[in-house]
Amino acid sequence: MLFRKANLQDLKEILRLLAEDELGSLREHPASEEIPCVYLEAFRDISSDSNQSLRVVENEGKIVASCHLSFMPSLTFQGAKRMNIEAVRVDSSLRNQGIGTWMIEQSIQLAKLNKCKIIQLTTNTQRKGAKLFYEKLGFQTSHEGLKLFLS
């Protein structure tokens, strides 16, 4: 398997992964032919920001998983740099085969290379299995998150 930065040619597969998720299926609109402009613009914004890394797991030429990593400088914890992990997805037909674990382990190694002291992530409270998955990898529930959606 290969853990690498996503390129524009990967975008359709990333959108497919996001949309096949139980919550993503309600909010994402993957491309059947042409990728919607909102996703292209977001991809360009992520790609041009040195603190953002949209990643994919490629196996035998196929995109099987993806995640979005953000590197955040911080004054707290004595100026500790953080990595935030979001949008973790593994192809539904390939779950429970260790791909997600491997991808998170690769993300942790990338955080260490970037001198991060803290890795944080959020998962929707409806995703009970995801919470258990992260806890098995050593993540601890330490904060309660809130979101405000703007129209």
C-alpha cells in the first residue's frame, strides 16, 4: 500500500468514498461525470495550503482510503504543533482488513516527522464504531466538540 498526497485525478474516488459513508450519503454530491465546481475549488484550496494534506491510500493502483490532515501551530501546550485528522474513509467493501489502522499509523508517523506533539480528531456521535476504532488506536475522549453550521 502507498500513503500519498492526493492529486486532482484522485478527486472522483475521494468523493465516492465520502458519499458512500452513512452520513456522507446525505450531504455529499459526488460526480457522475464532471466534478462539481465546489469540490474543485476546495481541492485547490487544500492543495495550495502547506498546512493541509489531503491523503489517499492506494493499493494496486486503486484508491481504497483517504483522510484530510491539517497541521496547526499553537501557543498552548508550550507552543506545541498539532495535527488534526478529518474525513477518514475506507472503501466499504474493504473495511476490517487493517487499511484504516495502517492509514492512521502512517498519519501518526507524518505527525512525528512534522514535529507535532498532539494529534486530534473528531468523529460524529452517530459513528459508534468509529469511536471504538480510534480508541483501540490509543486516542482518548478528552474534550467535547461543538459545531456551528453557517448558511
